[in-house]
Amino acid sequence: MNVDRIEKKIILNASREQVWRAISDSSRFGKWFGVAIDGPFVAGQEANGRIVPTQVDPEVARMQEPYTGTPWHVVVDRIEPMRLFSFRWHPYAIDAAKDYSAEPMTLVTFELSDIEGGTLLTITESGFDRIPLERRTDAIKANDGGWAHQAQLVKKYLAIEERS
């Protein structure tokens, strides 16, 4: 396993516009990701919220349930419409009693590209090599599994949105 980055690719049977809205609109993002976000995503600004179970998969929602109410904090890095959305955060920051603010953040990037029949979404999280050693392995392991789930959640979200 790479110790610095996680990368997940998923082919989505949806237009680039639909995928873009699902990842860059904070309300839509929150529905599939499992977070209630206090406002819109704006490049260079913080986005804050709290974990809530995803609205698109009951099994994943049950896994998220113990973390309901845990603060969620990102700094929006880049918004390049229809192509790239990225933010920085403290990975696996689930201990409400711990202050993670002095730790380095990882960079999460959602990149879109057209493919026949849909859109390829590449989710990359990098910068784990700077996370404190005592948290690094757990953070990589948790987020590797987490991004696998999240790739499926965005796919389910888009299928639900298309039916409604």
C-alpha cells in the first residue's frame, strides 16, 4: 500500500454536469457523503459541518451512525468548474476530544473526465506521509476503505437523483 496517497476511480453513468453538481454543491455532497455542511463550498474558505449518516445507503449509514454529530471541517482548495474540486482536511479526525489543528492536512481531489457512456471520477487523497506516525497507518487504512465506500455512494446518489 502506498503510504502517501489513496486513489479511487469509478465510472459513473451520468453526465459530467450531474457528477459536477454531486461533488461541488455542498448540499448534494452532504447527502451522499454523510455530512451536514453549514454553507456552500467556496475556494479558499473553510467549510464546516457535522457527520450525519448518508442518505443513499442504509448499510453505510449504519457504519456512520456512531460518528453522528462529529465535527467535519475542510478548507476548500480549488474549484475548477466541470473539472476539479479539492479540499484539505485532517484525515481520520474522529476523536472529538483531540485537537487536530496543529497537524498537517491531506489534500482530497475529485477530478472529472469524459469517457464513453459517462464520466470517470478520480478521487485522490495525498499527503499522508506528513501525518504524525502514531496516526498515519490508521488514517490510511480508514480512509482507503472510506473512499471505496464514498465512490459507491456517489454512484448510488447519482442513480437515485436520475430516477427522481
